[in-house]
Amino acid sequence: MPRGHYPQVGIAVSCEDLFSNCQWNVCNAFAISVARRTEAGKVRAEDREGMQLKQVIPRTQTEQMEYSIAAERRRMRLIHAEIIKDLLSSSTAQLGECQEYEDAVPAERTQVESVELVLPPHANHQVSTFGGQIMAWMENVATIAASRLCSAHPTLRTIDMFHFQAPSHIGDRLVLKAIVNNAFKNRQCDVIVQADEDDTIYRVATPCVSKGGKGQDFILMASRRKPCDSRDPYLIALRSVTLPTHLATEEYTRGEVLCAGFSIWEESDSVTKISYYNQATPGVLPYISNDIAGLSSSFYGTFHSCSKYLEENRDSLATLPPLCPVTNGIVLEVLPL
């Protein structure tokens, strides 16, 4: 990659229905661009030295938060190679015989290989292949590989990490290879007791992703509190409780949530802000850092589920005070306690 300054650009894609005046989020991404020196308005192919960029000055509270998160995301990206190296070295020592599962699909059966010729419509004015075009080709082979595992038509949900290591140009032939590396189960959430209309006790179980390990489960009480007036947020508090009817088992390791929850309030007529709070401990902070860096998506899954629930129950929440109903846009943030 050429030397110089690399601006990090946040990208949000939403869709709108002109008839109902509704909007919904499609995806979010963070792009790293390379600024290169130009001459006579044209970028020279041999000029790889980066040009100096002016620093960005955050002024609002939201901009300051995004500025800090971007700095942490950059730090995690720079150490990404070391993290992967450590993971590979530690996992190699734990490799052994593969576990046998009923109706399992051999990994080699999901292999896909495709060759694409870069044509003029696939490239920009610098004759380099559009990054989005490469991503589209990658999604095609990934979708075919995933469909061979699930025998269905899967849809892309997220990309954890994406790097362009070298350019390609018109006339190049790109070889794309895909294979399913692993398959994971979703969290299981069951209602144990509906104490009243505002308090519910759940059992949440998460499977273990490592060989020979145990899954983890939680017994959580979720309490909802409606705002007293228009200046207060709608609150959802979570904490672990103990029930004699649901003791810890050998199959799962019993986890504990000391203090967590969501606050929901209306920013404007078109934006609802959701903040997630968690009493962070040294054991929790690595998971938050991994989500910020894009190495995992556990918090994204939590936010996505919350956003989906609010969108699906827009009509049923219409009877709540004015601050609570879900509006078109949703802003999410993580605030460790």
C-alpha cells in the first residue's frame, strides 16, 4: 500500500419507501481510502507516495464518539496480523481428530472456484478494478459454497474483515476460491417466568465454538421501564438471577451478567437512539475490542436483534408515550459502565 495518510470513512446505506415514507438500514461499513499526489489533475501510476491530509476535528458529541472509535478500530486493524498469527499458533497445538456429527458435510464438498476476466466496465478511470466488483464476485462464490452446506439459498449477512492487498487491472484474470470453514448455531432464548407485563426471566444458551468446550448459559431477568415524561428514555435492564428450578448443568458453564441493559430515546422525528450499557470487566473488554475492530459480530447481533424487534413491533408500540415508538432511523452505541 502506498505511504501516506489513509482516511477512514464511515458508510451507511439505507432504503426508503416513497409511498409510506419509511426508511430502514441496509448495511454499514468503514472504508480506508488512499490519498495520492496528482499532477495536472491526473494520478500517475508510478506515483505511489501518499499526500498529506488535514486532520479531522470532531465538534459534536456524536462526532467525538465516532472519532474515538475510529482510532481504536485503526489500532485493532494494525495489530490484526499479530492477532491472527497468535490464533493460528495456539489453535495448531490443539488440533486433533475431527469430531463426528450426524449428517455432516465434508468441507471439500463446499469448495468453489471461479475465474473472472476484468473488462473495461469493471474498472475505474485509473484502470483498476472496482473494489465493489471484486466484492460482488467474492459474494457469488461464497454464496455457492454456503448453499452446498445448507442446501438452500443463503443471503450474505456480514463481512468481518476485508483488505485490498494489491490492485488488479483491465485484462487481468481473477481466480476466486471459496470454502466453508465452520458452521455456528444461534443463541437459544427461552422464557422461564413472565412475572408481570414489565419483568420477564429468560434462559439464554450460547454454544461453544471450540472443540471439546462447553457452551454457556445465563438466567436473566429483563425489566422494562416506560418513561415518566418526554425527556426520559425507555429502559430495558438486564441482570442475572438464581432460580432453584434452573440450576447449573454439566453441559453448560453458568455465566453471570452483573449489570447491563438498553436505553432508548427519540433524537428527532426520524431517529431513535439506542445505547447499550454493560458493566465491563477485564474478561469482557477483549470481546468489545474485537467487535470494534470487525473481528467478531456478537454485539452487532445484539443490536441487530433489538433493531429488528423494534421495527417489527412498530405498530404495537404506538400506544406507548411519545418518546418510545420506533422511528425510521436507529443509532446504536456501546457504553461500558
